[in-house]
Amino acid sequence: MHSSPVPDEQRVLDAARGLLRDIGRLSYDLYRAGDFGLSRSHTAVLDALETRSRRVTELAAFTGLTQPRVTVVLQELAEGGLAERVRCATDRRAVDASITPAGRRYLEDARRRMAAAIHAGLTSPAAPAEDPERTVAAARDAVRTLLDALHAPTEAEVS
């Protein structure tokens, strides 16, 4: 009896089995290793502000949080000196939020702790990696490839 070839989609599904669970677990473990001292919502907003200032609506879309939640988180981050909110010069109804130098240091310190935890795990006798830097770079590249594929325009959008 001949077996029919497995469709590409099924092969991808088989290869990706557990990927979401593993990514979620990695995210959780990295967050814990970072010892942020803030909620994940607060951290997500700070992370979103790292590259540029953003409006509340954009932060909500970027983080997956609701606009009212983003507003509360921004207020708390501002009170802690980690972010600042300024009325938009072109639209007085809108608020632009940005990260402060203290917020940047906060993220950098947490990321340093996260990197130290990864390094310790990759160099431990229980699970040594031949080249820890290459291992992390390969994981980053694989995640970037998946993100690019998910955000690539469809054929209908291209034509």
C-alpha cells in the first residue's frame, strides 16, 4: 500500500507542534529571570516605547492590551519615572508616551539578567552548548523568519 505524501501544511503543523507552548514558556522563564519587578503589561509597554514614542492607540495595538489598560499602565510608569506622557502638539486630544532614561536603564538591567540566565543555562554541564552565542543567534534568526512569514503580504495584497 502506498502512502500519500503529507501536504506541506500538515508537515509544518507537525514540525510546529509545541512551538507556541515552548515560546510561551521561554517568554515566561525569561521574564522571571529578568526579575523586572513590574507586571508583564508594564514591561510590554516599556518595551514598545524603547524605539520611539507612541500614542496610546498604537501602544494598545502593539502590546495587545486594551486602551484603558494602556492608559492606567502609562500613568503608573510615569509615576515611577519610567515613562512620560505629553499631549500631542498636532492633536491636543491625543497623548504621546515615551520612555525615560530611567526606563531605559530599567529595561537594560532586566535584559542583562535575562542574558545571564541564558548564558548560565547554555554553559551548564547539564546542557552545554558548543557555541552559546551562535545558539542564541540561530534562535533569534528562526523567530525572525517566523515573524517575517506571518507579516508578509499575501498574494492578494501584492497584486
